Amino acid sequence: MMHYVLILAGGKGSRLKGGKIPKQFLKLENLPILMHSIKAFKNADPNCDIHIALPRGYQSKWKALCKKYSFNTKHKIYIGGKRRIDTVAKGLKHIYKNMLIKEKNFLNKKKREHLVSIHDSARPFINSKFILELLNTAKRNGSAVPVVELKNSLRKI
């Protein structure tokens, strides 16, 4: 069973105040947020196949960040869609296309089951333990939906 990961980083952060840099490229603990998500999935499942959706025109920015931070974790890039649903659909097509290339005569083989994790790159606090819990649930039940306890906060403005 192959585990594919779609990390959705296709937004431009337009709702972020003063947002000239998309959220996924902002630094958290001296590393761009997107890199935290990639590391969490690779730590949970070193054999997973990671596919990252980037906004059009940001591929060179991402490559420069990978070089700057010596980030060599293997992943594939594709261009995100206008909406999140479009980005997910494009990602699934991207995975399928790569699957056909990787597994020659894919259609002639016995039915194979694969898992696809879909993660929003602007949510950097996912950890390997939680990912493994989700993967185990999905393997047992066919799917898993992450649920985390709400943490309320009050702010004085």
C-alpha cells in the first residue's frame, strides 16, 4: 500500500495583514512553515510520496528557500487551482499520473489500495504521532478525518 501526501500550499496569503509573503513561506522556528509539514509527514512515514501544490509563479521562490535552508526532502511540485477543491483535484490527478509512470502496466495489475493524506500547509503543528494515528485509522476503516480539541482564546483589542 502506497501512501501519497498532498500538501496544499497554493494560497497567496491575501487575507494575511500586510501579506506580501504567502503563509506557507513565513518562518516558524527559523524554518518556513511548509517545511515543518513536510518533515512531519516524512518522519511519520519515510516512504510516503509527497506532492506540494504551489501558487503559479512561486516555484523558483520555493526552490530558493529549499537551497537556503538545505532542505533536501524528496517531493514533487504541481500548480494549485483557484480554490482549495480545485487544488485537491489537480493533486489527485498529479498523483495518478505519477502512479502510472511509476507502476508500468498499472491497469493490468491486481487492484491496489493506496492512501492519500491531504494537509493544509498553513497548519504547521501537525506531528508524526497524529499522522500515524490517522494512517492506522484509515487503513482499518478506509478513511480518517482529523479532529483536534478546540482551544479557545480571548484577546484584548
